[in-house]
Amino acid sequence: MIRPPRHLTHADFVAVSTDLLRSGYGIRFQARGWSMYPTIREGDVITAQPTDPTQVRPGDILLCTSAGRLVVHRAISVQVAETGEVLFLLRGDGSTQADGYVPAGDILGKVVGIERNGRNIRLTGRLSKVQQATGVAIARLGRRIRKQIRRVTGHLANPKTGGFL
């Protein structure tokens, strides 16, 4: 979740950000939450610029509105509905499941920069894309391994399932 500056309510932050991006201005804000880990971490400063939804490609990190809040997630698929509406399937890098399809009208911008501890994190270029994909794959593999360990240790600790711990 993205938290607004202290002097703005969350609703005001969403409204101001939406107005700025739809008027052609970029915004910068501090990320909250871990849904985009390892690409974006809690406290990173994100720069988002307005984008034409027709220019979005799978792999782009998008800023969109969802249920009255701002969400930064990666486009994993772009589809055109039978009605002709362009839909984006989004997922956080730290998530195992997709968010669902988001209509083009809810896309506010594209993340073009991340600043972490005063250093800029590149989002473009072949090496950057490989690093992002590798980091995401390692994070997901780690979650799967932890889940399996919890499943096995839970089974071992449960006398009803024949566990002996």
C-alpha cells in the first residue's frame, strides 16, 4: 500500500496523484508495503510518469487505481476484450497470484524510476530486466520452499496425521 504524506489524507493523495498524472505531470512518492519485493522495497522513492495504455508491454511496472487506492504492480499480460477494451493483468513481484484484470482507464502511469538509499535503480535495458526477473524468481522460489517446510513440519508436529514431534 502507498501511504500519503502526513499532511494529506489517503483519499486526497490518490485524488491529487490521479489529477497530476492525468494532466500529464509525473509524481514521486515513497513506497509502502512489500508486494513488489525485491524490485521495489518499503521506503523506496518511486517516480511515475503518465503513459499511454497502448504503449504498455508485459514487464512494465504500472501505477493504477484499485478500490480507491493506488497500486504499483507489474503488467504480466495485456489483452483486448471482445468489447475492444484493453485489459491488463497485474501482479506484484512478491505475490504468487495475479490481481486480476485492470481496465486501461484505471492505469495512471508507468514507473520510470526507483531511488533506494540515494541511488537510482535502473528499470530499463536488458541487464536490468534480467536482474529483475532473476530477483523475482529467487523470491518466489524461497516462498515455495518455506511453504513446503511449513507443510512438512506441520505434518510432523500433528499427532492426528502420524506426526511424532
